[in-house]
Amino acid sequence: MNNNPRSAYLHIPFCHRRCFYCDFAVVPLGDKANGVNGPGSNSIKTYLELLHREIALIKEGSPLSTIYFGGGTPSLLTPVQISSLLRHLQQIFGFQDGVEITLEVDPASFDKNSLEEFLEIGINRLSLGGQSFDDDLLLQIGRRHNRKQLIQSCEWIDQMFRIGQLRSWSLDLIQNLPGHDLLFWKSQLLQALEVSAPHLSIYDLSVEPGTVFYRKKLKGELSLPNEDTSIGIDRLTKSLLSEVGYSRYEISNYALPGHASRHNRVYWSGAGWWGFGMGATSAPWGARFSRPRTRDGYEKWLESQEKKGLEPSLEMPNARPIDLDEQLMVGLRRREGVNLFEIGRNWGWSTDKCGEYLDALDLRWKNFYEKGLIIKNGNRTLLTDPEGMEISNQIIVEMFLWWDSLPNDALLPPIS
């Protein structure tokens, strides 16, 4: 367990509109919103005051090596507003040399001048939410930008990357959207390669309760690729990107050498991190804690923290490992997999109990082993790529069933 968290996530919930697949903690402000004086500016200012108050709860911390502004659409804020947050973090924590500072940006929320200003205040990595290069599909999923804006944004960002103003950047796409087939998806990937992003995050569409897509699905109005097509799309993604040098270092993430997201690796490695803002999750000392997902709820929670002291999981004396089943789940998403025995021993199981419990897990996974979907490489267990990663959800479901079947004393974290 990492007793010195060196990463921070800041949640900026504002966006122009809620996309039809989105179930994040967001606050839509309308298409004309901006972070200066337009619609939504007062709401942004009020929220930032709360965010600064939460950061101030932490009296000191270890120098940060990664910082991530997520959302929402953080690029709706002005560079001055982002800079103020960075200065506050530096006052509390300090920054390590070479700190990675990522800002999520939306193609419809910035121009070249504001982009240059973001880089001037210290942003050195951008994550561009493109999702699709098809205008009709962008409308179908509720995005505000169009293909022309996306390509223009990519060109600006890549130009700054190539002249050394930017350390790296990532492009987000969603696969298995309505109407996707292999031919259409191949055209999307080829367009992504044309813009030369050194990192690609390619997510499977997930239809979550409460979203527009969920309501459409209940009404039978959402036509999604079938399972065979979905598997074919995933294999096409893997093969096409591998051919041109991208490595799949996590189920949904591909990078050219040297361009994997350091911040995201913190989450998947089980290391600790700070989280700030409405709906944000933190795990500085092991235990996860999520803030309220509404502005009113977040403000009331913050007031209670200021009056009564920090939520227990945010205090170092309450440090404990991240739940073992969660360590396995996030570890299996990574290319390098997990050391099951090491995790079990760190959880407090004896050598004998490790053998007993992990044998039971292997039995649950027997069919996957036999089909070559899970393999052992030395002391690590990993999903094969792409076959095992294609059905990772099934494999992880069996892992959770195994976890639920263990005796109660096996589920308790070790005493610090």
C-alpha cells in the first residue's frame, strides 16, 4: 500500500450539454456557456470556491507526480481559473520535477489561443474527447462538436506536440455505438491514425441507468452491434493499432512508446491518490471514498468536513488496503496482469490460505484457462489479448462470485 499518494484528480463538472450515454456527475450549462462572463460563469465561480476550500482541508502532502483535470468539460474554465487551482495544489503538496498535468478538453470548448494559454500555465498533456469522426453519429450521441471541429482541434494539438510545447496527448473514441459495423469502425480508426495522436483511449459503449440511451434501450429504440460484431470490432482495433506501433497497456488504452498515461496507471496499480470535487473519488490511504454527486450535496459535505474534521478514509491513521477484489479487478485490466499470491499475502492471508483460496479461484476460471483466455506468466495471471480482454467482464464476474463465496474472515482487511 502506498502511504505517500502523489497523484491528484480534480473534477470539473460543467459541460455544455449531457451526452446521451453519460452518467457522470455533470452540470450542463447550455451551449453558450463559458468560464468568463457568459451563461454559467457564476455557477463555475461558486463551484471553484468550494473546490479551493476542499483542497485547503489537506494541510500538507507529498509532492505530486500527476495531476488530472477531468469532468465534465474542464476546458470550459479559463486558463486563469485552472492556473489558480494549480497554484493552490503546489502550495499544499508541491510538484515533482516532470509532473504530468492532464486537462480534458472538448473540441467545441476551446480555440487555438486558449489552448496556447493552457499550455503556458503548465498543462503538458491533453485528453481530447472526440468520440467519433462521423457527423450524424455525433448528433445521435448528443455531442455538440462536429467532425470539422474535431479535426481542427487535433491539428492544433498535434502541431503543439510536435514543436515540443506539449509532452503528450490522447484522443478518446467510443466503439460499439449505434450503427457500428466493421467497415464503419475501420474508417473511424483510420481517421484517428491520420491525426497522429500518440495515445488513444477507446471505450466500449456502456448503457447506464438514467441516461438517454438507457431510456431508448428500454423502448427498443437503440440499435447496437450484436456480440459477434462487438468482438470483431475489438479485434480490429487491436490488430490495426498494433500494426502501426500502438501497445495495448490496459483494456481501453493504447499508446505509442513513452506515451502511456502515468496518472491512469496510478488507478490501475492500486496506488493511492487524492480526489477533489463533486462526485470525485479518492483513495489516498487505500479505502475509496466518493463525494456527493450533486452541488448541494457536495457543499453540505464540505461544510461538515470543515466543522467536524476529515472523513475517516482521508486520514492517514485509517490507512488500509484497497479491497482485494477491487485490486484484482483493476489489475486484470492491465497488460501485465496481477500477482494473485502477492495480493493475497498483502491482504493478510497465510501461505496455506492463499493456496486454498486461489485454488478455488482457479477452479472458477478453469474454462477460461482451458480456452486460453487467461494465462499464467511466471507469478502473474493475465488476460490474453485480444481474446481474454474481449470477455473481461465475464471473467471478472466469476472473480466477484468467488470473492462472495469466501468465508467472512477472509474478506476482512489486515489490521494496520
